[in-house]
Amino acid sequence: MENKRKKPKVATKKHVARLEKERKQARLVWTVAIVMFGVIVLLLGYGYLDTTYLQLQRPVATVNGEEITIEHWQERVQLQRVNLVNLYQRYQFFQQQFGMDVTQQVQEVQNYLQSPEATGQLVLDQMINEVLIRQEAEKRGITVSEDEVEQAIREVYSFYPDGTPVPTITPTAFEYPTLTSEQLTIYPATATPTEVLTATPAPTSTPDPAVSPTATFTAAPPTPTFVPEDITPTATPFTLEGYNTEYQSTLDEYKTYGISEATFRSAFENDILRKKLSEAITADVPTATEQVWARHILVGTESEAKAVTELLKNGSDFARIAQQFSTDTGSGAKGGDLGWFGRGAMVPEFEEAAFSQKIGEIGEPVKSQFGYHIIQVLDRRELPLSADQLQQNRDAAFSDWLTTALDEADKSTNDAWAQYLPPEPSFMAQAQSQ
């Protein structure tokens, strides 16, 4: 049999076209698969980037065009939590070691520790205030240098390379009134008021709330200065090396909670800037104010008040009647003497009468929620404020400015800020359960 050679198959045009079509389809399938894989990778990458970075750069609040980012706010929330726990432990230390009653302070700290939303809102409010302070300081040319921040931090660690500062006390200049002959006739018992330039009468066993000073200004909780607060004493780092070691130890600890050195230092900068701006805004707060020296007799009924008034107008001794009949036994023991006081120290009805009556006259009975007051004004004049009174007025003036700035500011808040609250540090659960 004759061997037949197998002839190679001749590809037809139709066959070639079909093969080319199959190759194109295969390439298309691979291309689509690669593109889809790339899209998935991009989506996953974007999701991770959005969660870890992009979302954190979004504003949690905007104040006059300046944004407070979620990332910065989260760091401050963690810093606030750390300081709350430190404060809580410090209060407990004082209570256990010294028997101090700090129940109210401990409860306030616990309330924040147990409410992440309350802590977040507190920090957000603080940061909004800081933006307004920073913007106003910039307008006034007020700045804080790195050297000032460094010095403030060093003071926290009691590191004074140039020597420990010696505190100086600047006493308030008091102008002690000299009584006229008329006033000596009215009040012959002493030549000067028993209490001079104080808004708080000396405490007695049964003080009368009607004439005890009532503050007209309620200060907002002060913005905390974020500093490391160890509850046990540590050696003072007198050397630069010691200071650097302590400082780095603090930074390392804070880093575990997601708190950067920049955020830590900015807390000191904000505190210094606030103090500087407060000094500038309150520079014109008066250092003296009109004050009254008066005495009174407090009784419970109108008929008693009329009877006492009649006795006084008929020449009875005011001090003796006060000691005998006044239900305000605190001032009554001193002949009704209340010392010097300014506006805002007494209840409104009492204040209006004291600042309007003529010196020496026995006023008609004045009714307040505490009873009936028979008042005699002994003197009225402009007197310097005490250091505490002046500081209170300055705090009130700065608080008023900040309230106005908040009202006038163009600000907005991310309504979903609570969902960005950072996880609580591990030590929080222990502190909250105590």
C-alpha cells in the first residue's frame, strides 16, 4: 500500500477571521477583568484613604471661614480625656491623703468621663472659642512665640534653667476713709468701718442671705491648660537632660492615645494667647468703684419694721436695737454694721436703697425676700477694688466679649460630629467604674 502523506491544512480566510475574533474576545475579557480588578483596588484604597485621612480633614466646625478638622478635634478629645482621668485621680488622692471634701468636683469629672458626647461637645466649644480668640488676637497684633510656649511647658515640670522665680505680691492700694464729724456723730462707736473694702461680710454662725454678697457674674468653666498631672510627687528635673527625659516620656505616653506633640504644645499656646488677649480687652476695666458703708436691722414683719423705725427716729441707739432685734445675727452682733460693699453684692432691693439714701438718714423699711430691712448709710465714695474683685470684673468683661463674639460669628457645626468620636483609651473604663 502506498503511503500517503498528510497534506497541511490550508487555512481559509474564514478560519483566519474566526481565530482573530476569538483572540480579540480573549483580550477583551482579560482587559475587562484587569480594569475591574483595578477599580476594586482603587475603591478599597480610596475607602481606606477616606477613612484614615480624607474624612479626618473634613471640618467638624467652621468659624468665620476657618475650619476645625475632625482629626485635630479627635486629638483634643483624647487629650481632654487623659486630663480628666488625671484630674479624677488627683481629687481622689487629695481626698484619701488629706480628707478633703471634693465630692462635687469628682462628680463633675465623672459625668464627663461617663458621657463621650458631653466631652466631645465641651472640646468642640473650647476649640470654637479658641478660633475666635486667635482671630481677634491676630487683628490686635498679639502673638505667642515658641520661647513663651517652651517656658510655659518648662514651668509645668519645675525646670528653671535661670533660677526659680521668686513670687512677688503687689498689694492693692486702699484708701481708708476718714470720717467726717457728721459721720462720727452718726456712728461714734469706731472711727473706721469694721470691714473695709471687702464684698464678703465676716462669717457668723447664722449669716443672713439677704445681705450676704450674691455674685452677679457666673463665670464659664475655665478653659483647661493641658498639662501632665501626676498624682505622686516626682523628683524635680533640675538639669536640661532631666527635663528632656520627662518631657519625652510625656510625649511617648500621649502618642499611644493618638495625641501629637503639635497638639500638646498648641494647648499651651492657646492658654497664653487667651491670657494676653484678656489683658488687652480688659485693660480699661475700672480699678475703683462706688461703694457704700451701711448698717441695717432685719426683721420679719412690716409691723416690726415700723416699730423699729419709730424707735430709731425717736433717738434710740441703732447698734443696741440691731443687737436686740435684728434677725441677721451676724451683722446684728456688730450693731448692724455691714462694712463696705459695691454694686452687685446685695439683693437688688437692698442695693437700690443703700445707693440712693442720704448719708445718716434712717430709711423707710425695705422689703426683700428675706424680710424687712431698716438701713442707715454711713458713707458712700469711690474706692479701689480688691485684687479679687478686680479679677472678677475682668473675667466678666472678657466673658462678655467672648459671648458677643460667639453671637456675631459666622459659624457652622457638622451635625454628625458625634459619630467621629475617637475610641476611648483603655484606662477610661477603670476610671468610670470607680
